[in-house]
Amino acid sequence: MVLELFLDDVVRLRKPHACGGSEWTVVRLGADIGLRCQQCHHRVLLPRSVLERRLQRFVSRGRLADAPRGLDLDVPSNDVRT
């Protein structure tokens, strides 16, 4: 099962960063996940599989975590073309 991540999720990893910070914000999604340390703002890219192993817990979820899933967002507008 693939871990559901959203932009702006705040996660806690198993080991702290060298600066001492342990909370990271998700800034990029894809095969590689972009994370930004909340203490020193350093950015790293981790493969999704590595992040899934290192993830300890979610501190907070991004703003799209509550959005309904399965909706077709490519709904045509009300423009009538003849």
C-alpha cells in the first residue's frame, strides 16, 4: 500500500536532522519526496520507499488531506461551444 502524502504535511522522522530538528514539511511529491527541515530550512529529496521506512508519525496534515477523493476535477465549464 502506498503512503498517502500531501503537500504541507508535517512529518516526524526516526532520526533528527544534524541541526537537531526532527520535524519536516513535505514540499514535493512524486517518486522522490521533497522535505524541508522546520528548524534550519534545509531541503532534502528522499525516495518514497526510504521515507516510508523512516516515517515515525504525522505531526499535522496538509490542507488537501481533507479533500474528497475520486472526484473528476476535469469537469467542463459552463461554456457552450457550438
